Amino acid sequence: MAVCLLILGCKKEEGVYNPDKKIKKILEGADKRLQEEWTWSNNLLQKIDYYFGDDEVWYSEIFKYDSKNRIIRIEDPEYGDYATISYNNDGYDKIESFDEGELLVSAAFKYEKKKISRIDFTVYDFLGFDKTIKKNGFITKIIPKEIFMNASKKINRSGAKASVTFTIHLKYDGDNVSETEMVLGPITIKSISENYDKKLNPFYSSLNGTAIIGEGGVVGFGGYSKNNVGKVTSKFMLEEEVVEYTYTYEGKFPSSVQTQYSGERPYITYFEYY
């Protein structure tokens, strides 16, 4: 399931997503294959359609709001999975992901100086863990999918079959994330984010003074920043992975980002706005 609460250039009401520049489509690859199509009504995001193959809708996510226009539920009625979001005075309190009513994953948030400093995860059903974390779903915009991928690999190594907990710690340099650390038992993965540009992230969030840029969030939470990250280096024991990002812009916002993982071919993501 997917969850993300975002804002740019609008009132500082926690959980309200009403950006100045609204995403219309997200496309990928040299042939600009349609990946996501965003539907808005009265400045509120109503639905995201996710595409697969020849412009075929793979699944959709529907957004529900409270009286303050904060997102409180995101659901995929076809597949039966959904996420709920609760708040406290700082911002996010907890995000919980369900599949047909069964709680599979929860994330509890802690803040320092109005920024998310720690996220505590509990995976209640490891066998259903990967099932609920869709490739491009909204939860991968607030909690980049690589976090779940790393956790999944380490949980597999540990041989765990029941509930598992792990924690993400975040540090900032101004309004940009500079370092993250994922701790799962004796395992620690540290990521350094650097080379930020001076442009604005189209997914900037009021919940934590940070932002998300789809695939660009990566392991180091580079997307949890006001600006767009240029390089993320992640280290686990003797392993090291580097991801680099190159942008083109439409005014103050990126119109495309090229993502280059160590030893892999780069791919390009395009943004179209209303």
C-alpha cells in the first residue's frame, strides 16, 4: 500500500497536500511510458492510477480526508489493501498498512525540531510484507521502497518468520537530509545524501519540513528534503552502493531526473504538471 502526505507553497496545516505545482503524470524511460496519472478536485488529490504495460491500469489508489483536509486513508478497492494515517501535534503519529483487514506493517514517527528524526517499523506478517508494498505506491514516496527492500533482504537473512521491528534514524543539514541509519538488530545500514540542487522538490511536505521525489527518495531518504538530492552513498559492512541523480527543470521544479545506480544502466523519470 502507499502513503504520502505532501505540500509545497501552501498553508502549514499538517497533512494537507495542496502544492502550487500539481503533478499530472509521471512517465519513465526514453519512450516516456506512462507510470502514474494523478486526478485532482478542488485542490485535493483524489486518485492516482498506476499503469503497467501498454497504458493498462495496474491498480488505483483512492484518497480519503478528514475535516481539516488531511489524508487519513488511502485504499485500493480492487486488491483490498489500504493504509490509515493518524496525527499528533508534530505531524504523523502512525501509518498502518492492511491487507483485507489484516494489519501487516506499521510505522510510528518521532520528531525533533519539527522534522522526522526517527521511524519505528513493525512488520507483523513477514510473508505478507512484500505483498503490501507496491513498487510505486504512495507509501514508497514517504518511505522509499529501498528501505523496505533492504529490510526484506535482512529479514530473510535473519530467518525470521513472525513479527520483526527495525528503526530509521534521520539527520539533517538545514532543510535537507544529510544522513540516515537503518537499524535491524545487529545490522546497520548508513546512507549519506549530498550534492543537493537549489531547485524545489515537487513533493515537498509540510508534515516534517521535508520532501519526497518518487524514485529519488532512495535509501538515504534523499527525497525527505526541500531540494533535490544529487548523490546517495549507502554502506553495509563492506558493501557500498552509490546512486546519482541528474535533473532537468521546468522553472523551479524538475521536469526529469536520471537515476544511476552503481554498475547499472541509468533510467529517466519525467514529470508533467497541470
